[in-house]
Amino acid sequence: MQKLANKISKNPRLEITSFALGDPLPENSLAEVEERLGANLPDSVRRLYRSLSHATLRWRFRPDLDEQTRITVADEFANAVSRHNLYTTAGSVEILPLEDMLFEEEYNLPSLEFDEEEDGEDFDFCSQKYPTREFERMLRPFDLIDGFFAMALVVQPSNDEWKMMLLNDHWSSYEESRVTYLDDYLAYTAATWGLVNARAEIFGESRGDRRPALRYDPELAASRVPPTLTSPT
């Protein structure tokens, strides 16, 4: 995360509006979380939280850009989900503290109102059916990208590696996401400068969870980075 912040700060077209890294979690804190969870954390989760306890990074295109650069940026982001936010928050990463991510009810998914017996359908995930409410409780927001998108871990304590899914529609929908894994997600996030729309494009796919997990592909990541971010200034 520090490397990404350094890269952003060196681009004169951009400015960081918020940046904070929490101190790494000590081993005893991780052990306490595992005891509360009743299972070992995946290695990828342990590695991350041994390097930081939480992280926030937000940046935008500078509002005082010259007219030609603003035109270029507008053209490059013509179809971007977050085009209206380019001069407020174009890139955003907010990794929750581990205990908040796993246990804090504040981050439970918003549930649509329906009668479970009459309207609720089982959700088929990785060839196993879960009652809708049960599956929603397994989804724990991890990166609070913005008010519309978040990336969540599918917490299955019996699994050695937890999958991840993109939440959209103000975090209430998870049926339009390709699944991935934590290390791959972090690699995509860093390679795409934390751009909100880049993650929406990479992981947004109707019932993409039925396809194999998306692993990190540097060419795919590069294809989602506009030239404005990488071209010489």
C-alpha cells in the first residue's frame, strides 16, 4: 500500500486526499481472532494483517488541471462507472481491521426485505447450495471501496483459502461478480492504482462465481489503466 501511495504521489496530475496505514497485528492478536473464529485464518489473510492492521488510501485527479488534460481525462474515462468522481475520489482503498471485518455487525450486508420461505432462493456457490440469509452472513466486506462497491471475503472457516466477491448496488448484490483470491485482488488493486472503476470492470460479471477464480493477469490489469496515469508528463 505504501508503494501504491508513493506511485500516486509522484504523478503531478493526481493528489492523495487520505492515506493511513495501521500498525501490523502481533501474533497474539491473530491468535485471539482465530480462537474467536474457531478456525485458523488463511495464510494470505495472516500475511496481510501481519503487515498492516488496516489501510485507507484515496486519491483524485487534481481539480486545477489544464483544460487539455481535463479533456483527455474525460475521454479516457468516458465509460467509467466513477467518471463523476474523478475530481473527488477516482481511486479508493479502505481495508477494514480484521476483527471488524469478521465480527462487526455494522458491516453485515444490507438485506432486501422478503419472506425467506416464500421468496428466498438458495444461492449456489461452488457447487453447494446455501440459504440466502446464510450466504449473506458468510460475505464479510473487506475493502470498502465506496458507497456503491465493496470487495468481500467469503468466510468459510473450514476452507484453507477464502474466495472474494465484488459487492455492488450499495453492497446489497453479489450475483454480478467474478470470484478471486486475496493475493490476486491485492495485486489487481495495486496494478490499477486503486481505481474504483477498474475493479468494477475486472470483477463485475453476471454469475461470474460459476467460472474459475480469476487469478492475477498483469495484461488484464494494464488494460484497465488509462494512459493519463502512466504517460510521461
